[in-house]
Amino acid sequence: MSALSAVPAVRRLPVLAAALSMAAAGLVAAQPAEAHPVRCPQLTISQGWFGDNQDRIQDLIDTYGTCEAGAGHGKKEPVAVFDWDNTVVKNDVGDATMYWLLRHSKIQRPARGDWRTTSRYLTKDAATALSAACPAGPSKTLPTASDTRCADEILAVYGEGATSAGTAAFAGYDRRTIEPSYAWLAQLLHGWTPAQVRSFAAAARAENLSAPADAVQTVGSNTKATAWVRYYDQQRDLIRTLQRAGFDVWITSASPEPVVDVWARGAGVDPDHAIGIRSTTEHGRITSHLVGCGSAKDGDDSVITYIDGKRCWINQEIFGVRGAAAERVQPAGRRQVFAAGDSDTDVSFLRDATGLRLVLNRNKNELMCRAYDDSDGRWIVNPMFIEPKGRKTAPYPCATTGYTGHDGTPAPVRRADGSVVPDQRDSVYAG
């Protein structure tokens, strides 16, 4: 029997009742909207939702929605925040853009031929390997469409975080605020204008949406890379329904912001509500440095939309929290009511959500430990809507190595009170 049908769709305690019980402890963020003369907009796609997940999300919409987009009945609009890659779409739009850049020779040469200028975390070994594979030349851009050795080395550093010889490509970074290989894609866009990058992303988007599901492409000499992306119909339906019910819906992604801007429109989210990796600009052109968040200044290159960095950017851009305070968990009234994600990179902003947290199961250790532990009753887990994973046979190592520390050291996953989350078994899957 498919696990998608293994659990009956029995409605759990409605979110409203749960919210009222939690209010006594002072944990509820936005107050439920006033009683409505009509029901809030309803989700229209039922296929793919596990158990009573659709009912619980609808309860949240009915409880917190103003049920009139843009009309808050005197109350602040409730906020919903979605991760992007593998949460709203299947596959990764950052990867899709990188592959397109390499196949079309759109990466500009590093300043002064020094690859260390593209990332402060790039190791000497990586810089040396890139210089050897991508020698100086007269062209403005690297000829990666034809120079497969150069393309292969860039792919190794970007995709594996290591040189083609197997040595570490990045070092000296905080594992909870930045993933330097993700940031490197944004940094390799140096020299282009944001409009030019959006045009590259649009071309990659068109290719990936038109390609058959399961299509592959050859990048470099022999790398077989995913060549397709699809929007999840269920998530577009959810975003549209939230918006119609008066929610303020945002996207956060660890892909470059001009890329996210292009893709977000396809889900009905305007670019001014999409937060990606932001680069500094000079004379209208993107540099190899990043905009800061919280206590990190522009050019520090230390905080992107990644784990704790996503919390910082959400607090700063959505809730207007400035300075070091943006790095900390905010009072309930200044947090999102709903959040959705699929990876350990989403853990912090999901934990901050006060109403409901939707997790798409990609077998990511820390995220699944927290979701299955469900210590406050606000986590729901759903298989991916396209090509969902089968059951993970071994338990998630929550009590030992499920958490990755700031220095990369594995540790137990702990609840807010400091207690250790026991190992969890996979129970929401397909197949």
C-alpha cells in the first residue's frame, strides 16, 4: 500500500482550538481574524496532500486569514514564507542557472585573474586549480561552452565543494549562516547588470520548463546534470489561496535574487516579495561581494539566506528588524504565521513560524528530526509532490549527529528547552 493512502484523512484538532490553547502560554503571534460572514478561500487541489495536511492548512487559513486580499479588518496581515527550491518547485533553479551560464560562456573572468576575489572562503588549492583549468585569455568571459576543462573545475568547486583533485574548495565560514558554494554562484555573476542576469535566468527557466521531466544535459566534458524544473501545482494553489485570504506571502531562497525574481512570478509572487542572495553593485553592475544582514555589513560576505541567515533576512526585510536583533528569534507578534521548506537550510525560519510549519520530506536530518519530534504540535510533513522519496530505512540520527554546529561539528538536535530529540523513524513517504 502506498504510504500516501496509508494514513486516513482524519481531521486533527483544528488550528483555531490549538491557537486558543497556546495563547494561554503567550505563544501565539497574529491573533485570528474576526469571524467572517463567508468562508475563506479554499484550496482547490487535493491530490498529493498526505493525511490531514490539507485540512490543517485550511484551518490555518480560516483562522488567521482576513479572507479579503489587502483588507486586514484593522489587523496586520499574517505572513507566510516559503522556501523556493524543492519546496515550490521540483529541482533547483540556482543549479539550472549555473548550468546555463557554463553552456553559454557567461561567467566573466575574475578580477586580475585572481580567483580568490570571487570568494573570501575559496582555498588556495581551489584558486590554483581554477587558474590552471581556466587560464588567462583575451575574452571578457570564460569560454566554458568549449573549454570543458575550465567548466569541469568550476562544476567541481560549485557542486562538490572540492577541486577536481578532491581537495577542499572552501574554508573558514560559519556553517549556520552561509554555504559558500551557494554564495559563489551569486559572486560569479560579477560584471553583469541585474537585468542581464534576469535575462539569463529567464532563458534557463524557459529551457527547464519546456524540457521533459527527467531530462538531463551534458555540462563540461561529461557531467550529466538535471535539465528540468517544474512548479508544484499544490504549492501554487496554496500560495494563491493564502494571498486571496489576505496573507502577506514571501519567498526566501539561497539562489541569487535576480534568479529568484524571475521564477517567483510563475507562482504569483512579485519580485519585491522574493528574498534571495543579494549582491552589492558598483556603477549598476554586480560585484563579487554580498549585501549584509544583521550585524554583518555589506561586503562582509558572511550571511546569506541559509539556515540562521534566512531568519536574519526574514526579520530584516519582512519585519523591519535592524542590526544584530535581526539575527535573533523575535517576539511572536513579529514572526511569520506559516512557513514551508524542505531542507536543513530552512530549519530556523520554519521553527520561527507560530501557526503551522509544512515540511516536504527530502530526508534531511535536522529538519526531519524536528518535524517528526513535533514538540509543539505545529509541524506537518508531506512527501514531495513530484517524485516523492521512499521510506528512509535507518532512523534519523537526531540524538547524536543530526545537528551541524557553526564550525561544522555534528551534535545532537536539541529542543528549545535544551532536551535532546531522540532518533526518529521516517513515517511520511511514498512508495
